Amino acid sequence: MKRRGLLAAACVVLWTARAVAVEAGFQEVQVANPGDQPMTVGIWYPTEEPAREQRLGTLVQSVAPGAPVAGEHLPLIVVSHGTGGWYGSHIDTALALARAGFVVAAPTHPGDNYQDQSRAAQIRRRPPQLQRVTDYMLSEWPDHARIDPQRVGALGFSAGGFTVLADIGGAPDFTRIKPHCEAHPDYFECTLIKRVGMAPPPAAADATAPTSIRDPRIKAAVIAAPALGYTFSGEGLDPVTIPIQLWSAEFDHILPAPDYADAVRANLPRSPEFHLVAKADHFDFLTPCTAELAKVAPDICQSIAGFDRAEFHQRFDAEVVRFFRETLQ
């Protein structure tokens, strides 16, 4: 009876904490990025302040800009967008996480965003950038003391999925790109490399060298439609042992099966929580488009007939929140 009473009290405390901090605060900051231009980072977090609508480019979010952070020992999720994206590419998921008690930090990757794609093929630059965001959030963000450094997760989409895989210990074999592109010259990364060129590997003697060492701070990861999935062999993914939630779109015309998400799923040493989204295409993992965004970027806003992106994102966001709650306890 005593144990049951303690459990009931704990449930009341947890429910009360969640009931109070139901809104999302928001900040945009500039983070120093040694050897490169500063990164613009969007930060969402739980707050008790009332929210209002705020325009963010062609999107609208309901947030409390600059409001005080609510809570202590908060988990942190760092987010890496896809090629040509920006920190707002997954705004609905960031909001869902913040309202569930997470701090979320998403950078706009320099040289690979919707305004500047001059270094979009230099994917090796991305993992250190995401690590730098984690550094900032855990030691330099004014409210860093509210974050629990033992509860850090990462979410990545497309090129961001590659970024997260590299940061959690995956070692890509870049020598696999050439034969892949010879066999599939019209695939996205192959046309991208033709257009802007690909940087040489970090060391001429080791073409498979990963862009950075594993970041042991990341304890769980959500990865959707990972780019260059075929570059990760079983040996290259052997160090990846943290829990992973892996997502794939049934009709992904940018990164089609079986060379991307399927390859990662097959080679992970620990079976991921896998979701195949029926009738979905690649860009359906992006936040649902506003009418304004659909006018300026129709390619990323079109879905296959019969697929409801907004409805899917309600499920996607709920599954992401659940996964991180379970794995970052």
C-alpha cells in the first residue's frame, strides 16, 4: 500500500508538471562556428507563458517568443535538416517536443540551406556543426543549467539523417558513392555532385574516414529517409548501439528503396524501431506547408494523391515524442 501511494503521488507530480508547462517558448540565436560562418539556430522549449502566432519566414508558429524556460533537468533534442532546408524545416515536430517538456535546438547548416547551397555536397561538414550546437546548448546557452546533459537525443532528415548517423558513431565509406552514381546517375546526390562538386575526403590515405568522432552525449536518435544510407556498411554501423527510430517513405522519389533507409536498417547492429509510411514521398517528412510556402516551393509541398501530410504529422510527432520519452528517461 505504501508503494502504491508513492506511485500515485509521483503520477500527480508528473501530471502537474506537464499540465503547467503546456506552451512552447522560442528563441533564434547565432552560434559561433569555428572556421566557418556562425550558425543561425532555432530553439524551442517548454514555458508557462501564453503563446501567440509568430511568422517564421513563410510559416506561422504558435509560441511565446523569448519567454522564460519552465522546468529543470530537461532533455535536449538537436535537429539536422535536409539538403536545402533550414532550422524551421521540422517546426511542428519541434513544437510538439517543446510542449512535451523537451528543449529543441535546430541549426541552419551553413552552405547547405535554402538560401545557399554552395557546399551542399560537402556533407562531411555537417556532423561537426551539429556537435557544435550540442556544445552550445549544454555549456553556453543562458539556460543551459536547466538541461540534463545525460538526456540528449538527435533527429535528422535526409542529409540530416546522414549527419545524425555519423554523430552517433556511423563511419561512412565514401568510396561507395562513385559506383553507386555510375549505376544511378540520375539519383539526387549524383546530380548534386555533378552540379556543385564533392570535396575530397579528410585524409587522402583514408577515403572512408568519418567526418567526426562519435558524440557519446547522444543517447537516442530519430532518423527519417537518411541520405547516403548505402555508404554505411555493417562494419561501419557496428559502433551504433543506441536506440533508433527509423522512418522510410513508401514512394520516396528522392532517395528510393533499397539504397537508403533500407540499407541502414539492414546494417544496424541493433534492430531499430522501424516505420514505413504508406503512400508517403520524401518531402512528406517536412512540416506541412502553408499556402504561401506552397507558392514559392511547390516541389517540396506536393504529396501523392490521397496522402494527407498534416494528418500524418500528427502521428509522426506523437511517435517521436513517445520514442524520446521512453529512451531518454
